[in-house]
Amino acid sequence: GTANGVTYLNGSKVLTSGSALTTNGSSLAVGSSDYGSAGSINLSVGAAGVTTGGLQLWSSTTGQHYVQFGDGTSGAATYAGAIGYSHATDQMFFYANGSEQMRLTSTGLGIGTSSPTQKLTILNAGTYGTLYQPAVQIGNNSSGGTLTATGLGAIVWSTDGTATPVASIEAIRENPGAGAASGLAFRTGSSGGGTTKAILDSAGNLGLGVTPSGWGSGRTALQIGGSGYVIGVGQIDVGVNYYYDGAYRYVGTGYASSYQSYNGLHAWYNAPSGTAGNAISF
């Protein structure tokens, strides 16, 4: 017979052996006599760089398979890590630390959810009103940490090699009682995800250094906290302490002024001191 070959009965029922199925006494090789060198390999399929190997698991249309990585003989220790496939639902499961962490369906890959709605769906545990961990985090070294702001999820960057995020895009609720995200907050800095530098609300208004006011339908604005510069094409309206929701109103208590440039014209307006929210007579 073949050295190290596993014996079997051939078509003539004669005990024989070959090189396609071999053992060295502690490992089994299928398709070659290469047992690998990465630690203890108990089953090797195919020869590196020579043979295309494969492992087939058959089941009924309602069955389920698991490849399990265990470190104990009872409970979750038997599947501390695992890969599973359900033929009934045609879904693949990925386990780590004894619990499912990802699921691949015909819709997409879900991380933190068993029901992905897109090609990649990432969700975090929690309910509305609680502090949320970042949904996606980008960084290097030991970058990580939590996002210390109320929101529905975030993309977080960390590049300082610490556990503190330095920038994020965070989904926010403009109305705390709402059940879904309605705006985005852009945060930069080095303390718990940074400080909010810009907010884009559901109406398309962008506030730089300030939460944008409730501009009326059909109007969107770039609102700047403090002082700033605005350059526009066609027409620009630059104002101090006002917004428009069908009527011009004071943002805060104090004076208001406005500058407009259009059709080659320049127009300046001012208004006396008024109360926040009240109508303005420019």
C-alpha cells in the first residue's frame, strides 16, 4: 500500500490504500499528504498551490449546518465561535463569544441585526432616548471609545491612537419625542467625539456653530453663529439676528439687519431692537 495511506475496500472489495486519503497518526489529509504547519492541523483538504480542495455538507431543504469553534464541552463554550447556515431561510450566521454577531441574507449583511434592509445594515443595541454607541468607527492604532452624545447612531473617526473619537457624523432627532432621525450633526475635537460644529436639519438648513432656526417652506438657509462670510451665486441674503418662516423674525432679542445683492444691486436694511420670535419691520 501507499505509505501513510488510509486503507479502504476498492471496487473489487480488496483492501488497498492511496495518496488521496492519508494520515500521519494525528492528522487526516484529503486530496494530498500536506498536513499544514500552522499549529495542530487535524484535517487538511487539498495541497497548497497544487490541488483545489473543498468540503461539502449536505442537508435537507429545511436543515441547518454549523461549523463550531469550542473551548468547552457544555453550553455556549461549545460554540464560542461558529458559522451556521439555515437551508430553510437561506441565511448564514456568524457567532463570536457564544452569540450571533452578523447575519448574511439574500438582502445583505447585517451587523447587530438579524434582518438587514440594505446590502450592509449596521445597528446598535439600545432604545430611543439613550446614549448610543457609534454605528461605524474609522481610525487606527487603538482608536475606539463611545460617542458621548444623544443620537441614533454615528460614523466616528479616531486618529489619535487613544480610545477617544475626534470627529463624528451623528444622526440626531430635532424633536426629542420623534421616533426617527431627522437631521445630522457634524462634530470635531478630541473630547468624547468632539463638539458640534455644524447641524443639517431635515428641511435642508445648515447651521455653522448654531442650531438653524425654523425657516419657512421653500426656503433653506446657511445660518452662522457669531461672525462669518457668505459667498453666493445669483442672489445672496446675508442677515444678522433674523430668519424667515413666512415673516421675518428675530432669532434672539436685539437689533437686526440684512444685506441683499441681486441683479447688480445692493440693498441694506435695518430694524430696531426686538424680542426673539417676534416679527421684524425692516
